[in-house]
Amino acid sequence: MTTTLITGANKGLGYETARRLIEAGHSVWIGARDAERGQKAADELGATFVQLDVTDQASVDAAAATVAAAGGLDVLVNNAGVTGPQSKPAAELTGADFEGVYAVNVFGIVRAIHAFLPLLQASANPTIVNVTSGLGSFDSVHDANRIESKVVAPIYNSSKSAVTMLTVQYARALDGIKVNAADPGYTATDLNGNSGHQTLTEGTDAIVTLATLPVGGPTGTFIDRSGPAAF
């Protein structure tokens, strides 16, 4: 059985990804900062909860030790993410505003990959899925026909550009491990006040596709639910 860990999985895209992967036969770990919410989500889904705060390396390392003791890991889905300040004009944004978002969206991925890499290297089909966004795509934000071109969010958008580049670099550096990026698209979640036009199921299509790739599947790719996405 494929064992999968999803960060930030107590709600939204992470929760729906867990539901669908369990339905597909995966054994799923729900990673979440809040123990009460995480355990509740795991109980509802038939998953296993592990406390995991991606901004804290000690927490991530402890989660990796827990998963290792239970038998190992095949798939890591780096889903945890935050938007940061949304109402501040760009001229008022500070380094501290960026640091808080990057601590989760970017450095959190690095922490998780560092901690879980030994377990993935022992898997017969190791896979990493990084949840990014079309808002971080240079091509999409310059395309007047796409919604991404209408959104001005320096912190969040730049953090997702970093996630996509991290994906490509890890894919080149980690032999034998598939590392790919998924753009959920404009999906109704807490991050956007549930304003997205896609359902959670539609928003997790790309994530689930990448999390269920067979041995020999692609690496270093960036997709949305329609297929390859523009970098």
C-alpha cells in the first residue's frame, strides 16, 4: 500500500486530497499544526494524524520520526500554505510581511523535504508533490486573458514562483524521486474567502494526478487540472 503524508491537511485542498487518495487506496497521514483539528480530520477520513508545523524544523523532524517508526513513506504532498497580508498596499509591505509567508510556503517545503527525504529514498516509488499556483507563473500573470494577470499580491505570488522553481531544482537534484508541482486553479477555499469558481474536487485534480504517478513517471513538471501549465 502507498503511504502518503500531506501537510496542512486538516481542511481545504489538503483534506480533499487526503479523502481522494484514501479512496484510491493510499494510507494517509494528516499533517497539521493544530492537534485537535488535525485529529478530527483524520478521524473523519480514516487517516492517521501527525502533528506537523512546517515553520518549525523540530516539529517536522519529529513527524518524520513518527512516520518512520510506522513503516515509511512513499508520497509527500507539500500543501501547507498561507496568503499573508492582503489589504496592505505594496508600498507598505515590509520584510517581516514576506518572512511570515515564505516561512510556510517556501521554507516549509524545504524543511519537509529535508526531513522526509531518507524515507522517500527507501521507497520503491518515491514522489513529492508541491502545491504551487498559477499566480506564481510568469507567463500567466502577463496573459491579459487569464485571471492571474488581474491579481496583485507581491508576497503570495512571489512565494509560489519560488515553489515552482524549487520543484524544478529538486527534480534535477534528487535522482530517482519524482518531484512535480500542481496548480489547483481558482478553487473555493479559506485562502480566497471561498470565492473560487472551482470545487475542492476540481482543485485537487492535479495534486491527485501527480500523487498517483507510476514508477517511471515524469519529474520536474508543472500541471493544472487541464494538463501542462505555463511556467
